[in-house]
Amino acid sequence: MTSAPASGSAHGDASYAAAGVDTAAGDRAVELMKASVARTHGPEVLGGVGGFAGLFDASALTGYRRPLLATSTDGVGTKIALALAVDKHDTIGQDLVAMVVDDIVVVGAKPLFMTDYIATGKVHPERIATLVAGVARACEATGTALVGGETAEHPGLMAADDYDIAGAAVGVVEADAVLGPERAQHGDVVVAIESSGLHSNGFSLVRHILDQRGLAYTDTSDELGGVVGEVLLEPTRLYTAPLLRVIDELPGAIHALSHVTGGGIAANLARVLPKGAWVELDRSTWSPHPVFRTLASWGGLSLGETESTWNLGVGFFAVVSADAASSVVRALENAGLPAWVAGRVSTAAHDLSGFEQGAKGVDGGAVRLVSEFAP
């Protein structure tokens, strides 16, 4: 699991310490995080914390007819600047798991295991343990084993209090159950699933707006409803477990899923539509969270101008068969995910001027937002 920088001879350690690397602090961080990591381990995880590699028993895959492994890697971006500013690091781990594991469920895959990587200017054991505990809690919630990781101390390259965190995960899905554009078809309904706030995208714009406003992360804002940095650190909602539950409960109902991350609303939905298909998303079906309205107002922006940067209250889309739409919405809400119908898929001939197409290099469908947001 997450380990300290490698150590050598006594003389080598002294030289390493003089260079700014504290191997003892790394070891203490590992000790502090052991319990939280162990809670994510089922019988499939072999060995303990501190090995060079994590081991995961893959014999369960023999129960699949044709298992496909799904993998994803990501970080949490500049949201870390807020965590550093208010010295609050207990939710960043959830953001990481959400950005990584919630990408895996997009293809209908069940997550198996995850690894993390933390780079820092100086190892602060308690803070590292807090970060990893957050990763572990979110791994538990998504049914993912946290089987490995690394803490790297980079004195001189990073400031003593700076850090970055990234992760990678692997999941599995039956080949004939993969979700994606191939399943989406004319007449399918697009179900929007509510986000918990900004999630982990668009924070460079947030920081720019705050700078223009002259607001520090530690300032209190009545408009935001609290300390700026703490409000904006609202953790990313975890979608994996509820979505997998609905996929199991309503087999065949969900044709495609889209995680609304970098690139915004239209671009991410377009990625999971087949070429030639188009969707007009009806803004009037939802009201963006107040945090988006406040930030846009502070930046002198309309909400429409932020649609390619922020999720504006939609964290996921599900493309579902028309006859199952109401059942999917009900099942999602029963699983703790507020959801609503926001559009329909069409393959009819249409002028696609003004539609988002070719997002993230995917030659997929086309999407645009229409109407005005609900108040």
C-alpha cells in the first residue's frame, strides 16, 4: 500500500534526510493509514500493507463468460488548492475515487481494485493518512479494494506544504453487457442525474473568479452560505454503487452512461451517443445549484457560458429505453440519486449547427442545450 520513499544504508539515509526526504515520516504515514485501507480488503486481496505490489485474486473472473477489464486513471485537479488554503483534506480522497471509479461504471463495469499516488514537497504523516482515509472510505462505498499506492516526497520540486493526488482503478464487465453508443438508439430517453455541486472540474475558473472578486478561500460569504473554501470543497457524489444496483434491477434498460466531468454537459453526453444521433437537452427540466449561480454572477457570466466548464447540477446521464424511463428514474431515486428526464435521442435528419460534436476526440453524437433553466 502507500509507502514511504525507499531507504538505504545509514549513511545514505543521512544524505537523503539532508536532501529533504524524511523516510521516517513516510513510514509513520503508512502506519496511520493501515486500518482505513484494510477495511476495503475482502478475501480477494492477498498480503497486507507495505508490499511492492498489491495482489488481487482474479479467480472470481472465471464466473464470467467473457470478462472485459475496464480501467481508468485521473486526479482531482486544482481543487487541491482549496483544501490547502483551508487545511481540510478529508474529502479530497472521495473526489479522487469519484473521478476514477465513476468513469469505470460508465461502461457498466463493477470496480475491483484501485491504487493511489500522492506526491508532496514534504511528508506530513497525519495529512497523508487523512487523504488516504478519504480514499478508503470512498472505496468502501463503491465496493473497490484499495490494494496499493505510493507516497513520493519531492523536496525542491514542490513546496513543503504542496501535494497532488492521483489514482487508477480496474473493473470488470461481461462482454455482452458493455454499455455505450452501440446500444443507444432512436427514441431513447436521456435521464439526468443530480450532482452534489462542482465535483472536481472547473476549479481554475472558480479560482479566477474568486481572484477577480478579491475573495480568499478563508473568507466567509453569505451568498455561498459559509467559508468559501469549505463550501466549494463539497465532495463529488459517488454514483457507482447506485448505478450498478439499477443496472442489475432493470437489466437492459440502461443503454449508455455519461459522467459529466471535464468538458461540461453537452460534450460528455455526445461522447456516448452513436454517430448520427442527436439530443436537445431541455434546461427547463432543472435548476442549477445556487453555488453555480453565485459563481457565475460573481464572474459576470451567464450560466450558459459555463456549460462547457461546470456540470451545473448534472453529474451523470443515463440513456435508457423509452419504455423503461420512468422505472429507471424511480430506481435511481430509490438508490439515492435524484433524477429526471432531460431529453430524447433522435437519428432523424437535422441541422446540427450549434451542436457539440466530436468531443474528446470521439466521433460520436451531437448535443446542444435548449430553453432556459428553471428558476
